[in-house]
Amino acid sequence: MNLPVLLIALGALFLVGLAADAIGHRTKLPRVTVLLACGIAVGGAGLDLIPAELQALYDVLSVVALTMVAFILGSSLTGQVLVRHGRAILSVSVLIVLVTMGLVAAGLWLLGVPAPVALVLGAIATATDPAATQDAIRQSGQRGPFVDLVKGIVAIDDAWGLIAFSLAVVFAMGLNGAADWHLLADAGWEIGGAVLIGAVIGLPAAFLTGRLQKGEPLLTEALGLVFLTAGLSIWAEVSFLLAGMTVGAVIANTAPHHERAFHEIEHIQWPFMILFFLLAGASLDLTLLGQLGMIGGAYIALRIGARLVGGWLGGALAGAPPAHRPYYGLALLPQAGVAVGMALIAAREFPDWADLILGLTIATTVVFELIGPVTTLWAIRKVQDTPGP
């Protein structure tokens, strides 16, 4: 390892993140989009300035950063929030997943994509990017029912997405003449095991943390929980996002002596997010955008339309303010690593269509990584400026 190069690169990226933060405040652009764009500029698609030593840290940084995001989102699911918005969170999240999967799959099938592939791509379209969504919320500085609802949806969205994806793959294999039901068991363990690990860590942590400094976990305590949760989740092959969310929710609801759970994680989260998004941008391959074609364009249009329709229907079912309903889907457009992970599994199960599934997912993820945070921030600000019922 070339230590001087690594340290110089880290210092430069932190300064780039500081500049991105300033640009975001002055232009009202999402910091995530600015960071991704900077990452593209200095990555392989641009000047190719990221040293291999730093690129090798991407997996570790992404897991740590996303687990922190999951902790914070989970801690927003307090009993008070669930009492006030639980019905809306459930309605909007489920409707968005169902409508996204159904509309994208049906649209691609009508355009000539084989039914099994269309079904799998529809399920992949349900995945979101909790990191980009949460940072857009944080940057907006807004509070209120709409923001609480979006946080709650993002916190549980991956669980619904994993269930939908697993069912879609099984049915797609059935259409292809080779159904394999072990995928449902795998999905059950990934979700149930994550909740189990989250509870096993969260319950004792709720009692033990926040004692040395009254009312708040110390930074060391917070980081210890983050790394412990991420490591055990990966070892057990469960979702570290769902495990982190569970730990956050458990502590927030069972630690009455905490004035604010994970306040220290919010302090340390941003440096990790800077490196995560810059390296994510550096890894994006823009040449894939030229290969999207009609199917890729249709996938993007169908997913955007489905999010809008699903968000509106879910909001209507939950009795959300009519002025808020058009914006739920726009706030949930970001899509990233979870979708790519689903695509890798689908490519393994359907090798004949692996190129189509992987190429389309990765290319459209680039698009949604860049435009998603913009629409999320715009939706939050738009709702804030919209008079209530």
C-alpha cells in the first residue's frame, strides 16, 4: 500500500466534500448529486485520479455509511411516529412496491421483453437508495408529517423490495420451467435474521448506552454498535440495512433515558458519506448510458410513472393530505446498490438474460442516482411550500 498516496487522496476527497456541501447550500442542488458528479469527474469515466488503494476501501466505507443511515432511519420509527403515521407508512410503502413492480413488468412485457425477465426487472425497480434519500431530507432541514412519512417508508422499503424480488424470481423461474423455492427461504432468513440480529444487539444496547454521558450514546458507543451490527449481519448473510434499522428502532423505543438516540452518529456520519458517494460516483460507468436504447428509456419512464401512481394511491388509501400525494413517489426515486445486488442474483439465476438484466439495471441506476436526490429534495421543498388541507 502506498500510504502517502492514500492519505493525500483522502485529504483531497474530504475537501471536495466540503466544497460539495457549500455548492449544495448555495445552489439548492442535493449534496449527493454534487458528490456523485465530482466522483464521476475524478473517477474512471473522467480524469481517473482515484488511486487503487482508496478504491479498495469502497466496500468497507459503503457498508459503514449505509449502516449509519439505517440506524438513523430506524431511530425515526418511534412509537409516537408509528401511532401518527404507521397506517400511512404501511399504505404508501406497500402500494409503491406493488404498483412499481406491476407497471414496470407489464410495460416491458408489452414492449417485447420476455415475461420472466420483465417480472424480475419490475421487482428490481422497487429498490430505493436510503442513503441519498436520507441525506436529501437532512439537507432540506425540513420537519413535519411528510418528512416523517418518507423516513418511515425508506426504513422499511427494502424489506418489501426483498420479498417482492424473491417472489418475482420464483415465479419467473416457474414461467421458465424451473421454479426454485429456496429463494423464498433465503429471503425469509435475510429479513428475519436481520431483525433478530437487530433485536439481539438493540435490546442490551438500549439499557447500556447513554449512561456515561447522561441522555446520549457516546461516539465510541455509537461506532461500536455500527461496526458490530454491520459485521454480524455480513457474517450471518442477512441485510445489514434492515439490521441497522432494527437496532435504531429498538433503542429509540426501549431506552427512555435517551434524550436523542444516535445523535453522535449524525455527527460522524457525513465524513463517511462523503467518501461513499464520491467513490460511488467514481465507480459509475457513463458509457452504459449510451446502451440504454428504447428498453432502458421505457424502464426509466415506467419506474417514474409507477412511483408517482403508487405514491398517490398509497397516500389516498392512508388519508394523507391531497396536496402531499403527488410528491411521495418523487421523494422515493433514488436507486442504488440494493438494485444492483438484486440484478446480480437475477443474473445468476437467469444466465441467458444476464447481460440484459445487469446492463439495464446498472445503466438506469446511474440515471436514478443522479436525478433521484434532485427530485427528493424538490418534493420536500415543494410540500413545505404547499398549503395544508
